[in-house]
Amino acid sequence: MKHSDVIVIGSGVAGMTAALASAQQGKSVTLLTYGASSLSLNSGLIDILAFDDEHKAVKSPLEGIKSLPADHPYSKIGADYVEKAVEFFCAFAKKYHLPYHGSLNSQMMVPTAVGTLKPTCLAPHSLSGSESFVGKKKVVVVGVKGLKDFYADIMIQNLKKAMGEELSYESVEIDTGIEGGRDLTILDVARWLDTPKGVDSFTEQLKSYKGQTETVLIVPQILGTSGHACYLTVASRMETDVVETTGLPPSTNGLRLQAIFRQALKDNGVEFVENTKVIGAREEGGRCTGVIAQAGIRQKVYTADKYILATGGFYSGGITMRDFEQPREEVFGLPVFFVKGEENWSNAELFSNKPQGYAKTGVLTDEKLRPVDENGKLVLENVYVVGRDLGGYDLCFEHSGNGVALASGYKAAQM
């Protein structure tokens, strides 16, 4: 039976942030994860807070956080820790060659693959969006022959609505030369651009736009599978701004972020135990004394002084509700908050101006992110809850998912 200072359960943004921040304090950390990280489905952007409870745009995420209700995770985390978490993340990402930029005092508008503009707080330079649109007169949408789920004509129609008719818009199509008789995916093209031959061909086909400083090239999320070296090479050769869009999974940028997290965890001595499902816990005197993990047909007990729960809530099966109004947190059996009454569970319109009731399901905590019951009584004093396991917020409605994950994972590591 191996003992660690900290055990983290889950390998999304919240779990890996908690593990990395804990390890950087000199603590021994074991990270237990059952499946692949959700980052392949994730844009890798750090949305802090884009919309308030009335779905009004938030100009300053930091100021918006200060006005949230008391049961919102950000209210428990605190604005100071959000700032510290962002500083921690930006330093780590820069060190591992995927630098992010942005501000807690403003939003950046990032183009999506359908031509709408999505607000976010932090983005890597290849997705800098509106920061690269300043002073531009022409927008060129770069399509790729055979690439599915990216349609330049539709994108241009929507960009005209979002950015204005006064700009000039056109499209161009790149041919990768990849054969095989099937549609290409984002990753197929990103891997092609990982090669010198691919970059040479890509920039050669776009040479007519070289040096057009009043032009911005908008491309699918294809500029390499790791770091931002491919982006830097393409942008320097073209001598003009190049911006990636968000897109449907698999997310190249999500995978870039996952890769640097994993490398940083390895460099900081975190033990990464994969294909291991935590199925229960041992408790004594209001403390967790160990978690029971199963790999195949074998079970093993892992012990630690501190446990951080980052199993992804409803989205990843960390919280289930097989019977209505009976939610269950699967590892510790923690009390789960949910909006009661079927009439409050969901809205008739999926994309409405009100949050979905079911989305607020999760564990409520004290200010240290330790779980509490419906009366506010502490349940387990050495267990901390982070990310989508937290209750009281609708991350899709607010555009706050990775922000809450990052900030809660960071704070839990400090407690």
C-alpha cells in the first residue's frame, strides 16, 4: 500500500492543475485516472466568465466574478485565487512552449469554425482572434481540400455578420496531397503540418498573401499537434497574422494542452496511474483514509494525507442520477446539490437565455473547497472537490468551464 501526500482523482484541466500545483510545492502526488482526458473534446481555451445569470456579456471576467451568488464555485474560490491560478497557468504554459495570453479585465473574441465569434479570456497565440483583427481590411478563410466539418463559404457569411460588411472577404483552398479515399480530419492536417514538407507546401500555396499586413488569414485548428512552433513558422513566413478557429472534436489545441500538462507532471515527479477506476473510499472520524481503485479484475487501495476529487461530474460519470432526484457522487458518496422539481430541471429551449437547471448539479463546498451537506456541515475534512464535480453553476451557459477547473484545481492544491 503506497502512501502519497496528495491523491488526485481525474485527469482533466482541474485534476492536472491540482496535481501540478501540488507537486510544485514539493509534495508527492499520485494521479489516478480511468479514461482518456476530456481535453480532446475541449477547445483548450480558458473561458473564465463570459455571461452573467441573465446571459448578458461580461466585459471584465474579474469584476463579473465578484458579483456572482454565494453558492457559485467562484464565490468559494475567491477572485484572488482566480488571479493566482491564471498567473500559475500562464507561467507553466509558457515554459512548455504553448504560451497563452489575454486578460482577466477583458474578453478576446475567437472565431469558431462556423464563423461566429466566441468570447474567451486566455488563448494561445494561434487562437488570438480579435487581437489579430485590429487594423485589418481583408479576411481570408483558408479551407483544406477534403477536410470535413469546415466550410469556408458558411464561415464567411457569418463572419460578415460578426465583423462587419466593410471588410473584404475571400476564401482559398489548400491541397495537402493526402490520399486514402476518405475525408480528412483536423488531426490529419495538423500532422501533415508537423512535417517540413507540409509547412513548405502550405506556405507555398498561400504565397500570394505574403506580406499583406492588412490581411488576416483564418485557418482551421491545424497548425501542428504540439506547442506553437508550427504557428510561429507559418506566421513568420507569411509575414501577416494567422488565426486558428475553434472546431468540433477532436480538438488539436486541447491535445496540445494535454501534452504539455502530461510532460509537466512527469517532470515534477507525479505518478500517473492510468486505466484505473476509483470505485470507493475508506473513511474514519470524518476523514478519508484511502481510496479503492480497480484495474481489470484487481483492486488496490491508495492512501494519502489529502484527496482531490476531479472526476468530471455529470459530464464524465463522476456524478450519476440513475433515479430522478437521487444523484450520487461515485467515489465518496458525497451529498450532491441539484435543482428540485422536474419543471425546473431543464428549459424547453436548449439554447435559451436562462441556465439549465440540471447543469447546476454537483457537490457544494466550504471556502476551502471541502464538501458540505445541505446544512453546510463539513463532510470529509481532507477531501477537496474541483472542476465539474462542483455544484451551483452552469458552465456552458456562463462559458466558465476551464476557468472554474483551473482556479479550483489551483486553490485545492494550496489548502
